[in-house]
Amino acid sequence: MTLAMNKALMNTFLASVFQEVSNEFHVEDVCEGKVTLRLLVNEKHLRPGGTVSGPAMFSLADVTAYMLTLAHIGPRALAVTTNCSIDFMRKPSSGVDLIAFGRLLKIGKTLSVCDVFIHSEGCEKVVARASLTYSIPPTGVELTN
Amino acid sequence: MTLAMNKALMNTFLASVFQEVSNEFHVEDVCEGKVTLRLLVNEKHLRPGGTVSGPAMFSLADVTAYMLTLAHIGPRALAVTTNCSIDFMRKPSSGVDLIAFGRLLKIGKTLSVCDVFIHSEGCEKVVARASLTYSIPPTGVELTN
Amino acid sequence: MTLAMNKALMNTFLASVFQEVSNEFHVEDVCEGKVTLRLLVNEKHLRPGGTVSGPAMFSLADVTAYMLTLAHIGPRALAVTTNCSIDFMRKPSSGVDLIAFGRLLKIGKTLSVCDVFIHSEGCEKVVARASLTYSIPPTGVELTN
Amino acid sequence: MTLAMNKALMNTFLASVFQEVSNEFHVEDVCEGKVTLRLLVNEKHLRPGGTVSGPAMFSLADVTAYMLTLAHIGPRALAVTTNCSIDFMRKPSSGVDLIAFGRLLKIGKTLSVCDVFIHSEGCEKVVARASLTYSIPPTGVELTN
């Protein structure tokens, strides 16, 4: 399966579709079946105690699985998450970005299944692990703006 | 089991601990084993297509389970989510708030388990359903700021 | 939405499709959007310590969601589970059957989503809670034996 | 972290604790943080259509995470599953055993978190993926039979 988008296109797409968060997420690397994203951690991602919040990690996992799916099917913005199971295992290190590794486990006509492992940059221990299912819209049903 | 916090205390706690999002969440109702929260939907919660984003719904589910746990054990801010499984079932209605109903399924010394159902205000169909496990810190380990 | 199968048909279907376990599961009640099943607990369901095993509870949750889906779409045996998230919360009581309450949260053309609460008979505390997604085969793709 | 049990001890433990299923599961390999188990597929694992049933795959994932946890903490039979999220992605091949690869993502004093990938023997595509949380009993609380 060849990629439908390369890294530059994926970052352009992220910036156009998620304007308000485009400075938070960056596609670092993509190849067949795999993607790496960075969450540029800022104040608004933090929780009491100074750690990155659960919702910020969920967002990172969700965007990672979304971009990984689109890398293989092309920029169909309306793909939607149908299920996510996420385990939070350790506190992220403070003051560093989070790195997410996404892996495509299945891609069919109507569903994709990915898993995502999140680490603090520079530390190999897993901070969070998620599996996500995305529903893929039929071809032709797309954004018009 | 009696409640450790009433609705007014819960909203005060929310405002002090989550200053940046305290105008987004509001505890509507609480009783033994149950809580109702409102997400005051604004522009930043929206995704392409005008629907409330998955991460915004995850945040609502997470804050609901957190506040429900604290309602029963008191304001221990350091309780942390260890697991969440969430199903996204329908698009939320546009232009209305989301309402979350949380139910405490178990509360032990070290873990609580809740489920949360999310609806668009004024519509009884379930938009999302989540189950969450919270790890409860030992008494005495608390925020000091 | 009317039911496609009543209780008697559902038990006949269970007995014909799952011959080896048909004496373990019994549909107790069914109405629109809801079903109640019984697991007739026997020796082979038990784990060290005398409690019903996790796999036996998973089976009960899975059969409950399957029968609930089929009650609404008719006896399409090839419906398959795509995802299950299950929380085990308490030890079941020994020496009594398990009762599962299933609720249909969504049924579409290709997917159904259910949740299932499992109790020991005669005790209202939840022993396990599961949510399951079933993939529904297109009409006409069915068992021929 | 050194292993508390080697492969031979793990198979002996399996045979003693799960007498009724000890001829179904076999520990193939174990090292720090990883384990491989085999499900010797037989008639009773099959579903309509000839494929291995979801509950049989759940059992395999559950026993894999259990044995992986015990490999690191020693034979404490009373460790219990508190949560499992499982995705079923493809039909297993017929007529061959299933192989499960378990990986320990976290092991603490009270919880372990594992993920498990299941394949049909001789085929690298993932049939099912699960993540499981085990609750670890305090030292000294053990089986006495």
C-alpha cells in the first residue's frame, strides 16, 4: 500500500483543517503503516501538579490515528473516531514535548484500527497507550469549505 | 455513603483547580453515586463539519468521572485517570451544550470506576459513552499550592 | 423499531447455532432495545478461588450483545464482535448464576453498539460491565448449514 | 528486573492451576517483559463459520497477560483482571493454532498493564489485539489448596 500523502502534505493539511491547534501538533515522520507526531507542550496542556493532562494526551493519540489513516486514504477530513481505549501509565516528564508513535493495524473500506504509544521526548518509557477505531466515509463525501 | 462535597463546593473546586477551563464545565447536579455536568460549548470545541470534537467529549467524560470520584472522597486533586474506553456514536447537535451523566460503579481504597453518558442538551439520544478508572492517591498526598 | 425475534425464537436460535454452549446461556427476557440473559454457572466456568472466570463473563457479555443485536435485525449468525471493553469490578457470589442486562445504544446499517451489566443473581452490585461493538454483515450473507 | 519463573515452571503452574484448560495453552517462550503463548485450537473453540470464537481469543489474551505478570512477580494465583479492551480485526485461519505475543508495559506494586497481539500460526497479520490491566494481590495473600 503506497502512501497517499507525504510528511509535508500532512503538515499542510493539519494546518488548514485544525487551524486552532496547528501550532501544537507536528508530523515528524511517516512511512507505510507508521507515523510519528509531536505535541509541542504548552501551558494549556498542563494539569494540577504540572503534568500534561489526560485530554491533551487523548488529543495527541486521536490526531495521530487520524493522520495515520489519512496518510493511507488521502485527505478525507470527515473520518471520525468511533472508539478509543487509552491507558495512562506514567506521568510525563515536565518541560518536554510528547512524541507519539502510531501503527496501522488494519485498514478496510469502512474502518481503520491503529495503536499509539506516547513517550516524553528523550525517555523511552511509555507514558500512555491507546487503540483507536476510525470510521472512513465513502469516497466523495467530503468537506466543501 | 455520604457525599464529601456538594454542588457549590464542586464548582468552586473546579474553578480553582482548572482555572483555564472553569468557564467550560459546570456541575449541574450531584447525589450519591451520580453527577450531571454541562460542557458550555464554544468555538474551540468544534471540529471540521461544525461538530464538537472527540477530545472535547473526552475532556467532558474525564472531568465528569473526576468530579464524581471527588464528590465521594473529597477534594484530592491528584486523583489520576488510569484507563478510559470511549465510544463515539452520533454527531452532537450543533449550537447546543453537551450534558454528561456520570454514575459511580465502584469506589474502593485505590480505584474508582465510573461510566458516563453524553447527550446534546434537549436530545435524549446518546452521543458518546465512556467508562473510566481513576486511581485514588493515599490520604495526605495532596496539592500544596 | 420492532423486534425481529421473540424470546422463544432467540432460545431456539441459541440452541441451534451454539450447540456446545446452548445449555449454558438462556434468554430470560427481551424487549425493544433491551435483553436479559442468564449464565447457568457450572464447574467449567470457575477459576482458582472458586469465582467465575473472566473468560466466562466475557462470553456472557458477548453472547448478550450478539443476541440483542440479532433480536433487532434477525438471525444473521455471521455478525462479529469488532471491539469489547470490559471492567471486572467485584467477585461474583459463589454458587449462583450470573444475570446480564444488555442495552442497545446504537444500531446502524453496519455496526451495533451495546452495553452489558453483569450481576450475581440476587445481588444488585455490578460484577462486570462491558461495551461491545458488533459488525453487521450485509443482508444475504448468511450461514448455509 | 529478573524473571521469577522460567518457561518450565510457568507450564507446570498453568497445568496445576488451570487443570481443565492446561492442555489448551502452552508457554512457548518467555524473557524479561515478553511472553509467547500458544492456543492449541480444538473443536470447542470454534464459532459458526468455522472460525475461532471471540471468547477463546479473549481467554488466550487473558492467560497471556496473567502468565506474563506472574513471570515477573512469581506464582500468585489470585492476581485478577480488572480491565480488558480487545479489538478483533481479522478472521483467524482455520485449522491452525493461535500464537499470542504479550508485552509488559508497566508493572507496579498493585497493577500491571500488558498488551497482547494474536496471530494465526504461520501468518503475520494481526487477528486480535488486547490491552489488559491486572490487579496484583499483596504478598502473602495466596491460594492455600
